[in-house]
Amino acid sequence: MFARRWVLVLVLLAGMAAGAGLSKYAELSPSAADDREADRLAADLIQLQNTSKAFTTVAKLVGPSVVGISMKRHVLMDQDDPFAWMFGQMQQGTQASLGTGVIVDREGYILTNNHVVEGAGEIRVTLADSREIPGTVIGTDTDTDLAVVKIGDKAQRPARLGN
């Protein structure tokens, strides 16, 4: 009985020593689970690189069709007295807004947001080559917040739209 206990203790001690040695080895070399995780991360990285290349390609194709839109409108304002409108003391001022749009056909039609051109007095469209051209609001839809602006320059490259 006594010898059996010692054998059991020795087996346990040998197991602990072997475990300690194996744990050091496990820290130095990745397990199969770590290998699978590394493979998944490598696959994710490749997918991200491909997505980045796709965005770069789309930006190069669509970039010349994207325009900047600046708008000025005349508004009544009084910054000193919030009740000036009651006494007819309002002054005329200018309010500006900026936005973007996309040229959608060779005739110079541009799709933009309604809130960009709403109440516009003067519209200037800045093309990809930095030229500024006056624009005219053709139509708006407040429900969808869409608007169509037309410029006179017909030599533009429209974006290719999908369905």
C-alpha cells in the first residue's frame, strides 16, 4: 500500500513536469487552432485588399462625374434682435450651402440633394477639372430629397449608372 502511494505520487510529479515542459513548447509553437485563426486572418486581409482595390477602381471611374455644388440664397435676418421681424427691422443677408452631385448624362444634367439647392438664388457647379459653371435647378422632390441641376457644358463625362 505504501509503495503504491509513492508510485502514484511519482507518476503525478512526472506528469506535472512533463506538462510544464509541454506548456513551454506550446508557447513557442502555435497550436492547430492558432494556425486556423492565422489562416482566417490572412484570408480576411486578402479580402480587405481586394475591396480596397475595388473602391479605388470605382473612384477612378466615377471621379470625373462627381461635381461640387455651391449655392447662395438671399434671406431676411437680424442677429441682434430676435423680435425684429415684428417691427419690420429685418435685413437682407446671404446664406450659402455646399454639396455634391453626379453628372448623369452628356446634356449636363446633375443629380444632387434637394436640401443642397432648395431656395437657391445662384448655383455654381465645380467640375472635376476645377472649372466653375453656373447651374440651374430643373426639378426637385422634397419627399426623396432629390434635385436635378443642369449646366450648359455638354462635354462632360456622365457616371455609368446601374439598375
